[in-house]
Amino acid sequence: MQSSPVIFFNRVEYNRLKNQLIMSNLQITGTIKVITEVQSGVSKSSGKEWKKLTFVIGTGGEYPKDVSFTVFGNEKVDNFVKYNKVGQTVDVSFEPESREYKGKYYTDLTAWKVFTNKDGATASTEPATATTEDAGNLPF
């Protein structure tokens, strides 16, 4: 009988990995209400091109909520635009991230996986787009 390998972690590494696993399991289901226009630019530090977009889902249910997510990365944005439409019900896996700027904290929900929900509604034929007016005023 072959035994499985034993891996030892110190307490700090264990807690970091545990928190990373807990944070990576966040998922929500809802119907896409808005898909913004794709934003793009060039990184100042690496000189590489980047793309991002924001989409909003409505959770429905007894206490419905609208939740905004960011999709970042050329391939992820292209796939999102290709496979998702307003009105489609999706399962979104995401990570929250907060940044401090001048004593205030700003939180972003970054979607890293978006799948069509099998029980979801059919997609609208025309995707709605929206622009964010204050996006240029933010420090990040």
C-alpha cells in the first residue's frame, strides 16, 4: 500500500493558504442587467495592453440586490463578451479586493469565472451597454 505524501506548513503559511481557499469559493447567481463598454489601456509598469469591463447582475429573490463585478484581462474580457448577454442567468465566482486611497477604502469584486446557469433565462438579443461617467476620476 502506497502512502500519500505529507506536506508540512508553518502556521503563517497555513493561515494564508486557508484564507486563500476560503476567498476563492465565493459564488453568486443572478441575471445580467448591464454590461458596460470594454475599457482598455497600456500598463505604465510593464507596457502591456489590458482590457476590463464591468457587469451588473440582479440576484432576485425576496430581497433582490444588484451586484457589480469587474472582469479584467484580455482573454477573460473577450470570452465574457462572446458568451454573455443581458438577460442571461449566470453563476459568478469572484474575489473581493479593497484598496486604500487617502484614508478611504474602495472595494472591487473581480469575477474570475462566469458560467451560464442551466436553470437560467434566455439571453436578450441586443446587449445593453452603459458608460461610467466618473471612472476617470478614480485613483485606480
